[in-house]
Amino acid sequence: MANLLLKNIGLLATPTGSAAKRGREQGEITLLKGAYILVKGGVIDAVGSGEVPAGMLENAEMVDVKGRLVTPGLVDAHTHLIFGGWRQNELGLKLHGVTYLEILAQGGGILSTVRATRAASEQELAGKAAKELSAMLRMGTTTCEAKSGYGLDPEDEYKQLRAIRRLNETQKVELVPTFLGAHALPEEYKNHREGYLGLLCEEMIPTVAREHLAEFCDVFCETGVFTAEESRRILEAGKKHGLTPKIHADEIDPIGGSQLAGAVGAITAEHLIVCPKEGIASMAKGGTIACLLPATSFYLGATFAPARAMIDAGVAVAVATDFNPGSCPSSNLQLAMNLACLKYCLTPEEVLTAVTLNGAAGIRRADRIGTVEAGKQADLLIWDAPDLDYVCYRLGANLVDTVIKKGEIIQF
Ligand code: NIG
Ligand code: FE
């Protein structure tokens, strides 16, 4: 692989370091004018500003950034990427005032996607997701977490996780797998909750861990789905087998998910739309990252997570899409950035940290990605934009011009 030299960078904007940034530090990023970046063997070798040292010009392929903005590749730390079918039929229901949890309670929602996912082969699921991933890469997402959770039985959950594994070998976006067998109670266990909890904790979690099918274990802690006590049991079983806890908490009702997150040492608590003060305190104490999903709030017509209160309390904030066929049928992380700015009132600098370094920390990758610094993997974006304000201000556009993944310029 040839060396790459990005020169004539108008503005390099990047957080720094290898751990999530919290509090005031979340907005303290490096802004380097007139910068250059040297990439060797897929890794960032040097970053500087001013005259490019003569030695660097030798044996390097030049990329003229033409005075524009460069940032790290975007990290989407929460997606439900692998699923069969879509749910456009729910749009009409929503417009008639049927709520998300009502649709689920009627056997629709997640359960309708479960039926479509069970009917699809691993190859079909991977093929469908590959198409979405190629759109995501074009929009600047270079790393993406992907959850199971639409199989809800051993073979169909493993099938989703194997589709993720297959995609890691066949396309460029790096995927990080999370086991979400506790996404809903499957219809066949409707009158047998304990049976499904046992299956999750005694069979599925141990198999997923043994076969290295996932790194994280997630649970949908919500009214009518899993209680906080059940969620604790599932996450503790995951921990016992080496799966790090994540939790869907306080998305619709505050039933104790964010309090549990800090208490079990969850790496992230996700959604947090109606997160109470006690939940914020618990996450601050436990070092849990708040992974916020503003496009889901928008799509559900809900309120927006108290992001500023979290930052003020010293909780690191990440922002992700939540891409899924129900509550957020969009994989556009730039749109989530716009909304994070407008609806959480985060500054563009805080938002950048949220979708790069803090997202990376939320999937335990902050030592390798999430910043533009010597030694990190060369996941870089050249934007059709002069600065970060412009990126956060231009609503719903794709402003990414060039994507570089592991030092390779992606051709679309
Ligand atoms: O994060 N809340 C649970 N899971 C997804 C929605 C999944 C679906 O509706 O298919 C979410 O919003
Ligand atoms: Fe989700």
C-alpha cells in the first residue's frame, strides 16, 4: 500500500486521546489550520501544519484537500443493521396515533421484523445490510456497531451475528457485533417469560461468547419488554461469560434502566430520552457513556434526551443513528449530528467528539480509531465544507467528499 499525503487541509478538526471525553473536555478539540497528514501502511504516521517536510513528499501519493475540512471517520455506535423486511405499514398507524409500544403489544413492531428476519437466510440478511453499509460509508461512517435482536431464538440470533461476521470480511465498514437476544419476548414464549430468560442466560449467551459471535450484550429495558430486574439478570449472565453490558434505557418510560447501567458497569446506556437525575448520577459514578439517538426522538415524536445535563454531570456523550426498521429507518449519522446540535444544543465541537472518539469508546475501539493522531488507524473524511459549523448547519445533506478507510481512498 502506497503512503498517502493529505496536504492543503484548510482545517483539521479532531478530538485527541484514547478514552471518552466528558464534561468541558468533550468540546475541547484540536483545530489545526493549514494542516497535512502522512499515512503509512493504513496508519497515521504524522500530523502537522505549515510547510510539509521535504522527506514526506517522497514515495507518497498526494491528496490535495483544497483548503477544506478533514475529520476522523464517523463511528456509529448503535445500529440494528441486520434485519429482514421493512415496516412502512406502521407509518399509517403512527399517523392515526397508535404508539410504538401499542404496535409491539399487538404483535407488530419488533415482532413483525422478527418474522421477516427468521424467514431470511444469512446470505440474504448480509446482502441487504451490505447495500445499506455502502450508503453509510458514502455518508462518512467508517465503523459501525451492529446488534442482533430480530431472531429471538438461538439459530436465528446466531444467523444475524454470522451475517455481521461475513460482512466484516466482504465490505469496508468495520462492524462491531452486539448480542441483543433480549430485544423482545418472542411470541412463542408469550406465556412463558421464565423459559425465555433461561434460554437467554443458560444457552444463548454462553454460545455467543464461546463462539466469539459478539463482544457486547444488550437488553431492551422498557415497559412491556424487560424489567430492570430481568435486565440485570441478563446483563450479569453476559458479564459472567465475558460479554460487556450495554442497555437500551429510558427510551419511552424511565423504569430504572439508566440507574442499572451505572450499577452493572455498562459501557454504554443508549437512548436515555426520559433519563431521570438518578440515572445521570449512576452513569457518572459507573463511568457509563451515554449513547444518544436524536433521530429516534425525532421519528417517534418524542422529547430529546437531557444531553446538557449529562455533560454537566461529567457523563461522556456519544451520538449514533439507531438505524432500524421501526423507530429510526435512517442510517444517516450526519442527520443525527444536525439534530444533536439543534435539539440537544451541543456545540459542533461536542458533536464531533460524540460521533468519533466517544462513539469509538462506546464500542471499545478508542485506542485505535476516533481521532486523527499519529499511531491511530487512518480512517479520515474530507468534507465538502470549510468548517464544523457548516457541517452541523447544512440539514440533511451528505457533505462528505472523500472517505479514507485504513489508509485506502474509497472509490464509489
Ligand atoms: O432502539 N428500542 C428498541 N429497539 C429499537 C427499535 C427496534 C424496532 O422497532 O425494530 C430502538 O429504538
Ligand atoms: Fe436501538
